[in-house]
Amino acid sequence: MRSRVFILIAIAAAAAVFAATQLVANNYVFFAGYVVLQFVVLATAWNILGGYCGYVNFGSAAFFALGAYSAVALHKFDPGKPIEVCVQFAFLIERLQVNLGCYHLDVSFLAPVFPLPIPALIVAGGIVSGIVGFGMGYLTLRLRGSFFAIATLALAVVLQTLIVNWDYVGGSRGAYVIRPANLEVFGHQIPYIEYLFLLMLMLAALAVFIARTIERSRLGFGFATIRDDELAAEASGVPTLRLKLIATTISGALMGMAGAPFPYYIGYLEPSSAFGLAYAVNSIAMPMIGGTGTWIGPLVGALLLGTIQQVATVTISSAVNLLIVGVLLVAFVIIAPNGLVGFIEQRRRAKVQ
Amino acid sequence: MDFPVELLINAIIAGVLLGGFYIAVTVGVSISFGMLDIVNIAHPAFIILGSYIAYIVNSTFGLDPVLVGLLMLPVFYALGAAVYQVYYLSFEKRGQEALRGLAFFFGILFITEVALILVFGVDYRYAEAAYIGPALRFAFVDLPYRMLIPCVISLAMLVALQVYLSRTFVGRAIKAVSQDQGALALMAADPIRIKRIAFGISIATAALAGAFLVILQPVEPSVGREYIGRVFAIAVLGGLGSLPGTVIAAMLLGIAESITATFYGPSWAPAVAFGFLLLTLAFRPSGLLGR
């Protein structure tokens, strides 16, 4: 499939999905569809590092929450008030504080741009998560592969601690983000949830497009050499550290972008929901079940598992459906290590021979 | 400026006792991650499982939690050996431990937590024993028994393990298996069997650690996640595979967390372990006593 044809097909598919939702009068389709698409972005982002390079990221929830909280922080930001910057050093207790004075920064010139539109928040969330991904990678990717995985696991706990202690974004109490009921576009009123759904649809298309482009580029071949034999890659002159950092940054940024519209979707964001285990486990389980190493695996896994979970949450319970995901993950890595896509491919090859 | 010296001394002593408990929590990972190169991120899940078993037996039969922990040792050893067998056949044998092996342990961690939530809910559970509550007091220093007992038994367990690993044939084989499997096979020791034994021991320590945990604090299923960062921070800081290093690192983290909790508030304590981990990885990835 040529790239231009692929883009056309992707746009046609996205348009068809959107047209299909227009036929349904029920808004629930948008709420459920948004979550499924969000998982498409997360699974695809995870696969860029995990599937292509072979480095496991357990902190998807952290990157996702970073995006969401960047959006909350910018949402709450009021350029009318000057920013107070205080320089102080505190040793152990308040009594030993040294204050070096406070400065007021006038930021009222920013007033015309605020409140920022959601696409700008998505970009901001992507930048923040990308930077954190880069920093984490820089510290841990020079060491043995498992150190990176462990550090991402711990990252989620620590970022949650920071957010819980940060009052500006609501702390442990959480933050309300009131979204308008409708959005005016060229004089038309469209329900806000449709707007969010459309944004997430575009983001999902973008993520899949990026993953597919990487897969077929020099970059993707470099990633594959790291996954298959890092030592041999290094020896043949592949700049492994640089490539790994690129993968971590892209992957983290996409996860942050998926998180940025979330506060507007959910309306009330609290640390335990933003850092929910569901994000971490799903963004690993979906590519693993769909098949790692290709762009189509995470897409299939996310659409399949995401839809099953939406149905199971309504009909059974949300705890049970997480248990199902966990069991499926373990079952697939043991029995079908190449996922559904790998399994089907194997069957097809067996038939041909 | 009056610096609260008494508060600081109490915080340090509480930290040492906490560090003793962290030894029990970490020693299993020091063996599995440090000596066998198995990244068992599900270790805290086994600890929580131990806590819940201790809680159930304690609340229904009134048995002492530490005694339950000791009785669970063989059960957890068998569980660990079984888990290793699955891990070996599915991942190590096929050379897929890096990506899929990690996902496997993550799945176990996740399944345990969700299953415990489904069965017990998210209520906090705690054990009852005579020594939970009273404390030894010297002048202004408090030594609560609930922290003293886990600390002493953990240290005893560590000494026993250290003697076992350095004096017996199997113990030495465990230390050797990560260095050269082929050479070990030539010494008439089956590397897979040795690894199975070592992983069994590593999970068995989780039974005791779980019993200590339910004595120390009320337990709910997601508590385990807080220990992932701590456990690996200690194992890496101590120097992978070094049990004396584990003791030093556990004490250091315990003291640092205790001081943080005393002077800045307990909600900051989880961040300390991560700071330790990142600093270690950045400046001395081989740890304090690492080779």
C-alpha cells in the first residue's frame, strides 16, 4: 500500500465513522466511541516504543495524566492575575526558611489567547509528556532494558504524589472543568461531545499515520535492529541511544496528547481517575493482544478490546472487565506471543504452503 | 531557632525500624532481579496476597500473623516454583523474557490486585495481635513493638539467607547461575532447577513480608503498587544481588522516608523512593555494594 493511498483510505475511514455516528440519534455512541479512540491512540503510542524498539513502558497512565493535568493547569490559568514567583529555601522545617523575596510577573498580555482552544491544549499536553518521556529515557535508557521499565512503573506513583500535593490543579480533591454544552462552528451549534469525539478521531488517525510512517522509514528499521539485537545494532553503527530517545519522546507525546482533552470529556478530574490502572494495563494489553511490531496490531487490539470493555462495563461491571483484560494479556503472551495479527498471518502462511 | 532534636532522633529510629521491614520486602527482589535476572515486578502483589492470607487466618482463627507468615513459607515457595516453571517454559526458553516476560508479570500483578478488589473490596483490613499498640520507651524514644518485631525477624531472615547462599552447595549455585549457566551445568547442577529453587525462596520471603505489612499498617489491594518503586529503588541502590547492600539501602530509604514524613507530611513519602531510584540510576547504576 502506497502512503498516499493509505492517507486517502484513512481519511475515508474516519469520515465513514463520523458519518455513521451522525445516523445515530443517541449521544452515548460519542461517549463510548471517544474512549475506544482514546485507547487507539494510547495503544499505538505504546507500540512505537514497546513494539518497535522492545522497551516496555508501564507508565502510560502517567503520561496520559500529565497531558490531562497540563490541560487542567492551562484551563485554570487566569492571565488577569500576575504570576507570583517566590524564591525561598526551606530546610526541614518552616522555621529555617530563607526568603529571597517575591516577584510579580504581569502576564495580562496573554489575555486575548485564553481560554485556549482544545487543539492548543492537546499540543501543550503532548509537549509536556514528550519532555518527561525524553528525560526518563535519558536517565534510564543507557542502562539495561529492564531499568527503564522499572523507572516508568515508579514514575506513575511519583507523579501522582506530586499532583495530589499540588493545590493549583485541585490536589487530591480533584478539579472541575465545566465544558460548554454546545460549540458554535460557522453559526452551527454542535454538541460538545461530538467535537471531542471528532478531535479524538483525528488524533487516532494521526497516531496510526505516524506509527505507519515510522515503520516504513529508516527510523523504523533502526528501531527494529534495537529490538532484535541491540548489541549487534550498536556494533554496526546504529545510534541506538538517539533512536531510543526519539521513540520515547514520540510515544510519550502521543500519550499526553490523548490525555489533554480528557478533563473536558469527564468534567471532573481527580488523581486516581487520571492515573487509573486501566490506562496502564490497556495500553500494554491492546498491542500485545492485537500484535506488536506492526501499526495494525494495536489498532485491531484497541478497537476489539475497547469495544468489548465498553459493552462489559455496561452489562457486567467495570472491575470484572479489567480482570478480563488482565487474564487475556497473560493468556496471549503465553499462548499467542505474536497476537491476533501474528496468529492470522501464521494460519495464512500455513495454508499457502 | 530551636531545632526539634527529639523529633529528629525519633524520626531516624522509626526510619531504621521501617528499613528493617523494607529488608523483608526487598530481599526477594534482590534474589530474583539481582541474582536470576528475572524482573519480577509482581513481587509486591505476592506480598499483598500474603497480607490477605495472614488477615483471613488471623481474623477467623485468631492465629498470630507472624506465625501465619511462617506457616505460609512452604506454600509460597511452591507457588514461586510453579510461577518460575511457567515463566521458563513460556519466555526464557524462547528468549522472549524482555518484552513478554515483563508483560506476564505485569499481568499477574494486575490480576491479583483486581481479584482481591473483587473479593474483598477496597476496605482497609488489619490484623490483631497483643503486640500491636504497645511500645518500648527509652526516655523520649519510642520503639513500637509492631515495628520492632518485623525489623528483628527480617534481619534474622536476611542473615539466614546470607549464610545459606554462601555456605551451601545450592546457595553457591544460586549465586553462580546468573554468571555462567554453562559452567554451572558442568558442576553437575541443573541451572533450571537451581533457578526454580531460588525463585521459590524469593517468593517465600514475600509471605513473611506480607504478614509484617498487615501488622504495620491497614492493607488494601492497591497498597502493593506503592511498594514497586521502593522495592526496586532499594534493590538497585544496594547493588543488585548483594544482600548486605540491600540492608544498607533499606535502612537509608527507611530513614529518608521517615524524616520526610515527619517534617514535610506523609503524602510526600512515596516520592522519596523514586528520587533514590533516579539518583542511583543517574550516578551509580551498579549500586552501593555492586560489582
